[in-house]
Amino acid sequence: MKSELNLAKRYTSSNQRWSYGVVVALFLAMVVSLPACSTFKGSSDGTWNTSYFTNPDRVWDAIQLSLIDLDYEVVSENRDDGIIRATSEPAEDGTVIALAIDQVARTEDQVHVYIKPSFSGDEGSTNPDLLRAAADELIKALDDKLRG
């Protein structure tokens, strides 16, 4: 009986160590994934935001490259203020999407990017799903560049 009790204690102890190891491994995996992107969400005012834990210059470069990849024309930019304004090529129906992008560095390694898409001009669609898709597409492009 005593040997069965000792065996049960050892079995329980090894299971607790194994569970603790799994929790630690999951925590470490989460911490390792933080350097690229930590959040992404839209707000009720039509602004999407995401945060990156990396160098602000690297985020700025990724924004510019993503805009080029997505065929946006940069209309204005001010690196000191962290502001970029860009417009899409007109769609077949004349729809042009304008992006107001603000990069705010909270610390030397935490950067928030705010994206406010809107329609530009009098022609084309006013479907809000197009704005959501434009913001999502830019954030996906940023994530791809900053994780790689």
C-alpha cells in the first residue's frame, strides 16, 4: 500500500511539472510573437490601429513599402510628425480610397499605427466595406513586412 501511495505521489508530481512546462512554453511562444504585431482593431470612428514592438524607422519603411506594393500614391508625408497621406488608383467605377496614416512612437520600441480610410472625390462607391478592406489590406501588408 505504501509503495502504491509513493507511486501515485510521483505520478502526480511529474504531471504537475509537465503541466507547468506546457504553460511556460505557451507563455514563451506568446512573448516571442510580440516583436512584430501586438494588436489590430477598428474603432467606431472608422480608424483602424495596430501596434508594433520594433524600431519606429523600420515601421515607417514598412508603411512606405506596403503603400507601393498596394499601388497607393503618397500624396504627402512628414516623417518628423509621423504622417502619411496616400490615395489609391481609381477603380473601374471611379472609386478612390484615401488613407490617412499616423505613426506614433510611445517608446523607442513601441509604435502605434493609426489608419483612417475614406473616399476621395465625388465618383464611385460609398460602400463602407471597401474602407474596411483597404485598412485590413494595409495592415496585412505591414504585418507581412514586419514579421519577415
